[in-house]
Amino acid sequence: MKAEIITYETKNLTNTQRSILSKRIFGFRDRTKGSKYIYQRKGILAPLIHIVITNKTFVVATKHAKQIKKIIKGLGADVKSWKIDINYKKLEKRYG
């Protein structure tokens, strides 16, 4: 199956911008009323089957890569990607 390895650099971003980018990609836990209520906020990778390699590198199906790269670039990070063929059963079942 066709996939892409996507990696990004945050060296030009402030700590606040890095935090926003990470939350947007991977999601986060939102706590309210002194941690009485906890909500899981989903990131852009949540509905997609993906493989996280490191905290700034992951693999997604090629058809979703363009949208993800656009979001990451829009938040100010430098993005690099490589096209690969992968034999990963979960990705193949979903995206064939």
C-alpha cells in the first residue's frame, strides 16, 4: 500500500506554538473543574490509521498526507515527507 513518512521541525516556533501544533496533530486531555471532568480532544490523526515513529515523525496513507502536511505548514513548522510502500495489515485493511 502507498503511504508517506511525514516529519516536521519546530525549531522556528515558540513553546506555545509547539504545544498548539502537538495538540492539533495528536490531541490532548482537557480537564475542567479541578480535574473533576476529563475530555479527550482528538487530533487530526485520531480518525486515521497511522504509525507514530517518534513524537515528530509518523506514517499515514498517501491520500491523507497532503491535508496533514498543509495543516502542519499552516502552523509554521517545516515539513518533509517521503513516499513509501508498506505492508502493514491495519493500513491495508482500511485503505487497501
